[in-house]
Amino acid sequence: MNPTAATRPRVSPGFRLQWEPVQDCHVLLYPEGMVKLNGSAGEIMKRCDGERSVEAIAIDIETTHTLKGLQADVLAFVALAAEQRWLTWE
């Protein structure tokens, strides 16, 4: 299922998102290893709580970082993260 602006993504079971000071970035931990996320991915993933929609996530990032027009980029990342099984939604 492809995400839409109304999709409310959350970190999939078996994965845990955390800030890793040694790596100076967010990482996604899972039993077999770790994924080091770049800054943009970390900003999106930390907002994927199952409560906020993709649209709300994009607006929050735009407001926090004084940016505009991020919804398409957030949607593309959420779709990619879902393919990797990092994110899920109902």
C-alpha cells in the first residue's frame, strides 16, 4: 500500500529509533544490526509515531526548519522506508 498525505506511519515492530551520540545521528536498531540515518531521514523518522500524518510531519519539519514544499519528499521517504520495512501504518 502506497502512503498518502493522510497516512500515519510508525516505526515497525522489531525496530527501535534512537539518537546515537557517538554516531552523531539517529539510528534504527534491529536484531541483526543498525541503520545509520542521515539528518533528513532522522528528522522524518523521529516524527513517525503513528499519530501524525505524513502531511503533519511535513508541516512540522517545514515550521521547525523554516522550509517549504517538503510533503513530496516526506512521502517519498516514507514509501522507501516502508519498502525497507522500517515503517508501517494501518
